[in-house]
Amino acid sequence: MQPKHALTFCSALLFLCCRTGAVFINITVDDTLGDPTTGRRVAYHPASVWNDGANCSACNARPDKDFLYMGTWKDSSYDPQSEVPTASVTFFGTAVYVLCALSHSKAKPFGSSNMFFFIDNQLAGNFTRESPGTDGYDYNVTVFSQTNLPSAEHNLTIQNGRAKGRRTLMLLDAIIYTRDDGKSDSPSISAGPTAVGPTATMRVSTESASTSGTVVIAAVIGSTGGVALIILLYLLCHRHRSHRASRAQTADIAPGRRSPPSQPYITTPFVYEGPSSRSAVPSSEEAPPPYGYPQGKIQ
């Protein structure tokens, strides 16, 4: 390997190691207040079948607002005689999660669920649940999750029920999406989609600074040390090879000595696969951690 090729090789290693420091954060979109970073709000259609649950006196579903994000939720009931309710939001990120409250009741309210989820106009998931016919509610239920999305702008549409289908209830609480904040040297890093209050970046910085800062520092030190070790090994090998070549050349030109037959030098090309990656978000089988409220039903 020539010196200029070694420089190119080492530069590529440094670039790849720097890329491993990308920081992912989670943004919580409230059903009523919207996205705290962009100001975008969830669009509900038709508006007449969606109710502000906390202020709806005619709604049968009465979950405890203390167990719902920001104390708000959107209530929609689908009836086969009415138009199918939908809720949609646009976000820029790589993962998205939908959180709802679920009623246990079979009457007033009729609590069964049948939800459909579309990402960029393509069906991406379905959530179906028969209510058990008891009192109480389940909170912080992840009814949909989608990870490994391209880092780009996406549209999520949630459909409550289907045309000419059965009666259903939807109590939408919040939507969480994950994105790269573009600051690889930031002291904050999110390991999973944790809902974070009105100002996402503030919560991440104050609550995760010590832990995530340690993770980032360790990653940087590890990456830098790995690159330094590779460079050192290359220089030692290059020096040893040059020394051997010099000795062989001296032996060939010495009078009265025959040079040994040349042997082909076989090398195995080095393929850099990068450091082991760490998933910024959980797999599709995992639910995002709750945002501070207990799971389970409330009697």
C-alpha cells in the first residue's frame, strides 16, 4: 500500500467513525397541541366525528386525564352508518409510534378497536382488539410502531374502523416519532422512543445528559483508539516490509551470492465493516417506553 493510499484509507476510517456519533431524539406530538418543534398539528377528518375528549360532555368514554399525555385525548366512534374517521400528521424521521387509551367496556362506550395505519399512503399495520366487557381503561398502549424508515418526510394516517365494518372506538393520546437532530457532537442521545413533554430537546438534555454523555464519550474514545491502533499496525507492517525488501535487495547484489527464487506475495484485502451499530430505536416488536404514567387498567 502506497503512503497516499494509506492516507486515503485512514481518512475513510475517520469519516466512518465520526458518522457513528449521530444523535437521535424523540418528538412527542400531542393529539391536541401538536408537534412542539414544528408547530404542525394532527388533522382530523371529518371534524364532526372527532371530539376533544377532556371537554366532551356527550362522550361516553371518560378515561382519567391524569394518565393521558398532557391531559388530552381525541375521541372518535365509528358507526357503519357514518363516515370513517381518520387522523393524519406529517413528520420528518426514521420511526413512528402511536399511543392510545383502550376502553374495557362493551357498552357506553363500546370499546372494541379496529385501526388501520398508512405511511405515505401505503398500508403499514392494523390493530384489532375486542373489549373484555369490564370497567376501566388501558393507558399508554402502543397500537402501532414502524421503524427503519428512510430519514425523510413521511405522512402517517390513522383510520378508525373500515367502511361497512363493525362499531369501533378510538381514544388517540399521542404520536411519537424519532429523528436525527443533525448534531453528532451533541451530549444527548436517545436510546428509544420516550415521550418527552412540550419541549422534546429540553427533556432530553436535562434528563439524559449524564448517561448519554458518557455513552457518546465512550464511543468517541473507542472509535479514535481503534483508528489509532489500525494506523499504528499499518505503519509497523509497512516499516517491517520495507526493511525486509531492503535486506533482500542487499543480498541480491552481494558478489558471489545467488538470490533465492522470487515468491509471489499474496495479500488478503482489508475490508472495513465499521464498528458495531447500535439501534437508535427498538425493533418493531418492542413498544416505546411509557412517558411517566403507569400501565394497566384503572378501576
